[in-house]
Amino acid sequence: MKKRHTPLLVSLTAGFGVVGLVGAIAWGVSPLFKTQLDTALNVKTFDIINDENAADEDTEYYKSSYDSDEALAEDERNLCANLEAEGAVLLKNDNNTLPLAKSTRFSLFSTSSVDPVYGGTGSGQVNISDAITIRKALNTHFNAKCTNTTLFNHYNDTLSQYRRVNAETTGGTIDQYLINEAPWSEVNTTAMQESWKDDFNDVALVFIARSGGEGNDLPMTECKDGIGGDYLHLSQNEMDMLAGLKAYKDNGTFKKIVVLLNGSNMVQLDFLTADTYGIDAALWIGDPGTTGNTKPS
């Protein structure tokens, strides 16, 4: 005779089966969420025991070798300067262009000349409120009036404009995957030509800067103003700038073209040897931090 299972028995069996399955899963994963569960259930996980001898115990386990916070900060500044001095890499130096004479006078090109990259993204960010700029470093180590102030101010005063217009024309945002170089036509004006024609024409010092931290902020196809969307390739504005400076070098306006590569992630460097740009020397300076542009003490 065939047994018949009552609906109640079937329901209870299924219910206990589901509960057992859920319980088994919960038992397996609960250690992963122990802290959250203890907090939610107000579980006491420790006791505080006051030691009557605690006042006499030295709990400073990691002693500082510095007498003051300022001494520590000064050592950090010197360390940064030394790391840059020892870590910068000379990539090109045709006809012994570098080192430069103390009397050298510069015109600084690129929006990055006024807004360089001092550190990486995320945990690599640097407080730039007291960072030493390249221009200040040049004025200190060469002479107090060795840089083209008119050109520098032009870049500085119109930097936000370049970024805004570039974002609008490319369909990006100001901070989203943009190289943000100024159009050469906006730099190569009559007023700017006059600023470097007879003076500040020993060296056209060009900054090529890229900000980066991890791979996902160095797009190969999504850079709004990059060639083919490549952030690590020169942009069209950068290529136009270098070609324009080469023309000035050919007609004798500028004597040398020197490139500073500013960033922890190396850009494509085939342009350094291209006859189109006539670059005489190139130096990779990485991210110099707040004091990397100064001379080590």
C-alpha cells in the first residue's frame, strides 16, 4: 500500500530543508562578517583592565631621532631634493646642450610650465601650497631675471580658459582625461613673439606633463584631446607647439629646445628624435614633490 504524505508534512520537510541550507551557508560565511555582526548584536569582544603600574611604563615604542617636528620636516625637504637630483634621467643631450651656462635666459612653454605635476594621484598627492616651482628654481640657480615673465603670465592668466574651452570642444569635463595644452595659435601671438624675439631666447624650455597614479587613469583610447584617445602620446596642440618652436630655431630666434618630461608615467618618446621638432636635450624629472626643484643642501 502506497504511503501518502500530508501537505503539512511536505511543508515542514521543505521548511526545515531551507532553514538547514541557509544555516549552513550562514555558518560558512559568518567569520567573514564577524566584526559587523558583533557590532550589530552589541557583542562584547574585549575587556579593559587598568594596570596600577601603567603610569610608570614607557609606551612610546617607536622613538623619534628628531628633536622637533620642524627638524623632521626639514630632513624630509632635503630628502625630496636629493631624490630628484639623483633620480632625474638625461634622455637626450645633443652637442653637449646640458649643462647650461649661468647666463642662460629661458622662455617656458606649455600650460604645464605654470601648472606642473608635483605628485601622483590618490595617496601620491602632494600639498603644493609651498611647492618650489621650476621658474623659481631657475631664477634662483641661474639669475633672478632669467625667465620670460610675459610668456609665463600669459600661460598663468589664461590656463583656466584653455581648460574650459578644451573641455567644451572635446565633450569632456575639465578633469576627465584631458591633456589641456594651449593651442599654439594662442601662444604664438605678436605680443608673445616680442617677448622672446631679442631676449629670453637662449632656450625654449618645453614641459610635457602627465598626471597618473594607477593604470585606469592613463587611458589609451578615452583621452578627449589625445591622438586616438591616447593620454600617453603627444596631443595635437603639443605637436604644434614643438613644430612651431622648431621653425623659430631654424630662423635663429631660439638657440636650443630643451624638453622636461614631468610625470611618473613615461609618454611615448619617439618625438625626441624626430627631425620635425629639433629637440636638443631632454630630461625626465618625474614628479618632483614640493622641494625636488631645489638644489640639495
